[in-house]
Amino acid sequence: MTRADHEQFQWSALPPLALRGEGSALVESAEHYVARLAWTVGVTIRSLCPLTHSVHGNRKRDQALGASGFCGPGRQFKRRVLHIEQLTGSDRVRYASFWVVDELLAVTGVGRDTKQQRWCPECFWDWNDDSWEPLIWMVELQQTCPIHACDLESHCRRCGCAQPTGRDYRKRRKCYRCTAALGADGRAATRPTYQAWAEQRLAELVELCATPGQEQIPFERYDAFVRGLFEVSQAQPHLPATLRAAVARMRSNAVRGRVTLRTLVNLCALQGTSIPNMLLDPRNAASRPLIDLWAGYKALEFPNGRHSSKIQAYRQYINDMLRKCGKRYLPPMAVALRKMKLNRDLAREMCVECYEAYEAAYQRQGAYSSRVHADRAFGHAVHMLEMENGNPFAPSDVRKVARRIAAVAKVPLATANAVTRSAVQSRRALERARVALLNSIKGPENGLGQEVTSVEATSE
């Protein structure tokens, strides 16, 4: 080796493995790249994670199984990717993740739990040393394998167990519980025609993220597109009211860190463009005429994945509260979101009509200062009712509780009475939603749903 070659050569702690599928829609995911890297050097994935400190100052290895893993979106993956790039001396690992659009996407932007592995059974069946797991498998909108056109899977066919993401390279194609092979003949479910179109738009975005040298796209690009779209809609009075309302809703929801891949694909459908055009040349993409043929415009209905049961229960609670308490008092939506462990942005995106109807009704209840006092009184009412009886459908002395609430929360008796009655209905609506959620996940067990219905009917 000459002196010039020696000066250009860069030493690294780990071998800079070439990223497979670079620059294409089938780029290797950063999760799989790290698993392959760890197997190559004979260490565990956990040992490659950066060293962190706990709140007590204790040193520990950052887990690869965090909410965003190595691919994102999220709060931790960029630090992990940078750490791997420093170890390998290569700046290409970021193009195996959603680093390019990280400023836009919400933590739930890909629509599924990235802590769980997803795969194509045909790809795992034909696996060899040159195979890899593509980044596009991680996105909920991608329902089929781009190569075999069969359904992507996330649970073992034998035992039904989900597979954790950060698994060793040689163990990734077997179930971690029953050790059955995950490779098998593929299955293909019937899907609407627009699903294939949506997957093409998604492939264009992944290809953009995998392009070497592509700079990170700032949120202002997305905001410029949505703002331009809103201006175009305002200048076209002949547009249907539903379409105009949809554009206005997109403008109000254009917030940094709240964008999802579903939103981007729906904007493409609205404007007849691609995601790269939308983000790289927002003004031109927004200046095209809006498609005014959709008099009954609504967002494309994509599968909800693991959130479908929670979304159904959330919708049931919202409808119950609007029907029974809409003219009395509505508690803040955070009450339901906390109980159901549901992300607000996800609820807004998947149940936009219910979400906006509830928020509008809640805002109409008065100024912020008055709502604060009523919300505090509502919290006291729920606590007192729970202490009085654990069964939400059992009869309660509402007037007695209301008098206590008025004294404790220092609100008028009329307000305390309305808040207490809404607290009773909220507890019952949450219980109905909980039972519906359990029944949708596990099926009715021991007549649980019938038992709640009978108790409710008796109490009323």
C-alpha cells in the first residue's frame, strides 16, 4: 500500500458492509443491516447499541427494541443510526431508514408497531446469503410483498406469536417461541384496487429515502405544499363542499411531527401527484388543478392493522357521549385516549369525522377558563363514583354526589349536576367500549358482553 493509499484509507471499528438494494424501493432496512453486521462480527445486536445512562446515572446498553428501532420514525433511531455509522465509517446506513422524512413523520407515522417483525413467507422460504429484509415491509400500508405479491405476515402460523424485531440474523426466520419456520407458501387476500396504487406511491417514497446523498427534507416543504393546496382550493369556488372541507382540515392538521404515511398517500390521491414531487417541489405540485370530480370526497380507507379494535372502541365511546351528553357536558377527549391507550394523532387520522365533531362540541361549551373548572369537577366526580361503586352500571345518587362536587370543586350546583351526570355516562361508555374491545380481540368469553348489557338494562 502506497503512502497516498494509506492516507485515504479509513479505519473503522466494524467492517463497512455494503447496504443492499441501495437507491431502490427494496432497500435493506436498517434493522436487518444491523442484524447482519452483528452476525458478521460475531456479537449480539444489543452490544452494538450505543451506551446510555439511566436517570440514576447507571450505564446501560440502549436497546434495539425501542419504539423506533433503527428505522424510525421516532426519537431514538437517529442516534442509533449515527452510532452505527461511526462504528462502520459509512454514512449510508441512514438511507436504510426514514431519516430523510423524519422531520415530517409522527412517532406512529408508519402505522404499525415497529417493535414487531414483519416478513414475506415466500421470501423467507427462498432465503439465501444474498437476501435481505426490505424497509418497505415495516409500513402498515404495504400489505403485499413487492416481489411475490403475497400477503406480508407478522405472526407465526403455528402458534400465532408475534416476533420481536431485534433478533439475531440466523434466528429471524424461525419463531422465537415454537421455533417453527416462518417461511411458507404465500397467501393473497382480495383488496380494493386503490391499494396497489397506494403501494406504488409508498415505493416511490422509500426509493427517495434510499437515494444516496438525499438531504433530509424539512417540514417547511410539506407545509408549503399543504398551504398552496389550501390557496388553490380557496380560488376555485366551484369545488364541492366536501372537497373544500377536506383541504381545510389538512391545512389545520399540518403540524410538525404529526404527519403519517397515510396522510401523504391521501394527499397524492387528492392532487394526482407523487410523494417525491410533493416534498421536493411543493409549489409546483400544489399549483396543479384539484381533481373536482370527487363530489363525495373522503379519505382512502386503508387497513387499520393492530389499531382496528381500539379505533372501533374509540368511535363507539365518542358516539355514545355525543348522543347522551352533547347538550349537557362533554369531558376532554384525553379521558378516552388515556383509558384506551390510544395516540391522539392516530385517532384524529383514522376517525377524523368523530374526532372533529367531538372537539367542536367540546369547544362550544365555553371559554378555556370555564372549561378548566368543569374538567376539574369532572375528575372529582369520576373519582367519587368509582369510590362509591366499582360497577359503572350500578344506580348512583347523582344529586348527592353533585352537592359534594360543588363543595369540593367550588363550582355552581348546576355545573356540578351536569358534570356528575356526564361522569356516570362516561364510565358506562368506557365500559361498553372496553367490552367491545375485548370481544373483538378474543371473542365473547363467559357471556361478558351479555352480562354488561343486562346489568345496564336493569340499572336503567
